[in-house]
Amino acid sequence: MSELVTQPETGGLSAVYSPGMVDKYSNQELDQIDQVREAGQLLSKSKHRLNCEVVRLKLLLDGEDQSNGLIHDGSIGAPSSRFWDGARAGHFGDEVKGWAKRGDQKKVSRLMAANNAAAILLNNSRANARDLLPLDCAKQLGIGHSTLEIYASFDTDIREVADFYYEATGELKADMLKCIRTVCNDFADRKDELLQGIASKTIKYPSHVDELINEWIAQRRELEAVKRAEEHAARLAEAEAAEEKLVDYKPDAPKDEHVGDQEDTSGRGEISERKSPSRKWYDTDSGQMKVKEVVGDLAQPLPDLLTGLTGLNKKLIDQAEHSGVMHNYAEFWAGYDRFAMSPAAAQRTWGKAGRLERMRKLRGLLIEVQQRIDVYIQNTTPPKNIEYPET
């Protein structure tokens, strides 16, 4: 779009066309385009004037009320707003009456916030009903309402960066403000880089900030990947240390052959009655101590174990699919072991013994665990003739 500039000789408006635009239209078409753009610009000015006059009127009415000790805080019994009462009555014209009928209080609130934001941005506190509003001053500098609304939503830290951007460039654009907000909210530790770029004029447009953000996102992903790899290596080393300790594990030999309050029939040979300890016994101190001794933390590893084994099972299902398609599947893994990573990285990933040996040791451990689970299930399955005494 071109800009309409005032001709000093005639006072009329003349178009400054964007490159290539003149070649697309005839002189008659360009004349009509000028008329459309002139009318649109006049309409925009009229809307801005209406908005500014509404702000002036509300400031005037609210100021008069405040000077008389009236505060419109929305609480029960507080006086109603003279501005909105007059708007609903049509005292301020049909346009403002329409706002009131539609309940469009937010529109006026945004205008007031934009005016306050312009005052802060321009260090201009003039808000008297007859003075030039900060909103007007901002408009003359090319700063629109929507841009000021974004600026008004900033907290102190983000506003400081926006102020620095405005002082350094002499302009305030909505797209750049959104970029500043993203940097301050999501990359607060990189704020100095943004400020340096603005000061050195290497950052002029939102696209420059977008390029920085994309670079920071890539760097963050790399750092997160390194952190995950380090955490994986630490957990794997800890797990392997525990695995090695298990080889020498010797449990404390239990002393009690019979526990609970049921009759001890162990010396009678053939057992005709099988009774569990009663509910009452499990509530006693000795019963709770025995539960802690026998059951202990048997269930504690289950959540992590189930999650890990389920994940491993899924990965191995994927590997089976690859092996069914790739004719050089074994050769691929042989090359991976030799060339894909350094020995130190391989140890952090697969453990001290390497990938294949780690998997072989895992298989042996799973077989051993399976056998012990079989024994546990067999020994803890309730007898068919068991009784459950309640007392």
C-alpha cells in the first residue's frame, strides 16, 4: 500500500505508490484507487477522533465523580458510572449508545488502558479533557491502539525492554512487541542478547527475533538431550552397581516357623485344617511388625519395573519388525557398535559391558526373576481348604 501525502500547493492528497503498482492499473483506475484510499484514511481518522473524545469524556466524568468522593468500584451500593448511564440513555450519540446496548464495556476499557500506556511510553501524564491526549500523541507518532493495548498488558520487566526498543528505534510495532514478550516469558535468560541486538541495530524486524528464537530452541533441545543422556548414564551406572551387589546378597534367615494366632499344627504330620491369621491379629502390633518383616517393600519396584519392561517390550517389537525387513540387520548393528559412537558414549548408553553383553545379562536376570516369581506364586497360592477366621 502507498501512503497519501498532502500537497502544499493544493492541500489535496496524492498517492505514493508501492513498486510495480503503477504498471498494474490505468490512470483512471489509479485515480479511483486514490479516492478509495483517501476515504479509508479519513474514516480511520474519524474513528480515532471518536475514540479519543470518548476517552476525554470518560476521564472528565470520572474525574468529577472522584473529586466529589464517588468511586465506581463495582461493589454493592457503589454509585453507577455516569459515563455508562449516559451512554445507555443515548446522551453521547448513537455509536456510544450501541456500545452500551451490546455491553461493550471492554472496548472503552481497552481505550482507557491504551491511553494510560501511551502516557507511560511517552512520559506524558496529560489526561485533562481538553489537552492533547497521550493517545493522540502516540497516533501522531504512528503508534496505534492495538499496539498500545499490547504494551499495556506488559509487566515491568517486559515493559523495560519495550521502552528500550522504542528509545533505540523511535518506533513501536505490535509484531515486535509480541516477539519481545515471547523472549521475556520463554527465554528470560537470553534477554540481554535481545537488548544488545536492538542496540547494535542487528535486530530490526520481528523476523530477526524469530531467527534468534529458533536458534535458542535448537540450543535448548541440544542441552536437554545432553542432560537426558547424562541422567540416563547416572541411572544406568547406579542400576548396574546394585546388580553387582545382588550377587553377594545374603538375606537374614527368618526365625519364626509359625506366625499368627491360629493353632500351630506343624508337629501333627498331616494338616487337616489350614487357617490364615485372623483380622484381629493383623491389627495388633506384632502382626503389623510381621507384615513389615515378611512383606516389606516387595511391591515398591513394581511401578518403575512395569513401566521399564513395557517400554523395553515395545522397543523390541519395533526391532523385530526391522529385522524382518532388513536383510543386513546384523551387519547394521555391527557397524553401529563400531562406528556410531565413542566407547565412552557407548558405555554411558548401554553400560560397562557394552550393548550385546548388557542384553545377555539382562536376559539372564529376567530368567532368574521369572524362576523366583514362579516359586513365589507357588508358595503363596492359598490352599484349597484354607479358612479365613474373622476373630
